[in-house]
Amino acid sequence: MSASKIKNKKIDAILACPTCKHHLIKHKEYYLCENCNLKFPKDNNLNILISDEMKELSSHFQSKEKDIKERIKNLIPYPDARLWTRKSKRAISNTLRNINPDLENKIVINIGSASERIFKKLFKPYNQIIKIGIPHKGQIDIFGDAMKLPLKNNCLDLIISSSVMEHIPDPELAVSESFRVLKPGGKIYCEIPFMVGYHMIPHDYQRYTIQGIEKLFSRHNYKLIEKGISSGPFTAYMLMIHHSVINIVPKGFLRFVLRILLLWILLPFKYLDYLVENSKWAEIFACNFYYLGEKPPK
């Protein structure tokens, strides 16, 4: 069986109604909840299981996608806006390697499209990481809402999420949902920004300190494995300069060119984060923090 067929089989095994969490019956063009009789369509092999709360955000993203600037951007090499610390990259790669998403009995999801180059690189060895979220950048497998995950209870081995939680109106509900769908002993890796400007306006709702991100997950019974800086203070400083400059320039092609040019100009300064990533000083001004936790085994 091909990798794509195995992945689709895994998806069918974990899908549930986002409203009542009941089993879904698969039809050719839609899924049907046998409990509440709701229908959820399939469109070009994309499973569309989204709640009403996220339809506005979905339309906001889709209206900005696939314009001429986005198509040009895909042809031009440019770095990620953030630089990830060595510690955070090790946490992701070691967790993926220990669980191995391609094993038949393991199911790993990424909440979001993982469009950043760092995640494309870390995910490249694996064929069966399932992406769930709202169409924005990159590709997803399930069109769904983190506050109402269309997944069965206790079905996942690992959840990965990066720079998504700040765009969720109710992060407490999203973390509670993640706990529900993880198997006992399942892991979660989550990155949330701290020193980052207001973005994806108006769908940007919160920031977390390193203590705040730990408390968020501990309130929902997660056990901490490790936490740390995923992007450091120099990345934060450079992003603030970047956002400040480009937002002075009126929207248009000039801003588009300036955005990409500044990413390259400011990139070398972000590598200073490697010198301070383990210091307490870096926590005070960090760009993003990460949390790696576990749902306690029974």
C-alpha cells in the first residue's frame, strides 16, 4: 500500500464529528455523522470539518491566498522570518524520531500547515504526518478547528503546533481538546510567541511568557517534559525592525519587495541567538517559547 493510501487510512480511522465527537460514515463526497446527521463535505481530497466559529477566520485567510504576489513569492528563495534555537530543533526532531509517524500504529498531527522551511526540513523524512487547520500557507489534510477538533478521543500519539495558539480565540479550549484526543502517554510540542508584533490582524489574541505557557498546559493536566526558547531575543528585535519598516510603507508591490529584502538583510543578526539561547536574560525578551509535554499514562 502506498504512503498516501496509508495516510488516508489513518485519517479515516481518527475522524469524528466536531460537534458531538461521534463516528463519521464515509461517503464518496462527504462524511455523515450517524449521531446528529450533520454532513461534512470532501473537496479535492480535503476533509472539511470546521465549526461555525472559525468560518470568518477561514474566509479571511482564503481571501488573501493565491494572489499574484503569493505566486511570485513561491518562486523567490527567502528565509523563515524566525530563527529556531538548536534546543527547540532537537526537541522536535528527537520527539519525531522516538515516535516515528510512519509506523502503522502511530498517528501524528500538525496543527497548522507547517509552511516554514524548518518544519518542511524536520518533517521531510516522514510521509504520514497529518496536517489539520485552516487553509493559509502550505497544504493541509483536514480543514478543522483546534477548539473543536474533528477527532476521536485518545487517538493520537503526538501533536505539533507552531505559532497557531495566538490566533485561537479560546486557547484554554484548544489545549483541553488536544488533551482529549491524545492517547495516554501521548506528547504535545507547542510554540507560542512572546515578543512578537500584532499580526494577522484582527485574528491575533494573546502572548505567553515561559511560565505562562507551562501554566496553560498544566491547567489541563499535562505533565511537563521540557520547555524553552524556540526563537530568541535577537530574532525578536529583528522582527520588530522588519515589521516597523514594512508597515510604514503603503501596501503594494514596494512593500512586498521590501519585506523579502529585509528578511535577508536582517537574517545574520538573528544568529546571535545561538550565543544566548540558554541564558535567563534571553527569556526576558524571547520571540517564542516552546512547551513539550505528555498526557499522563493511565
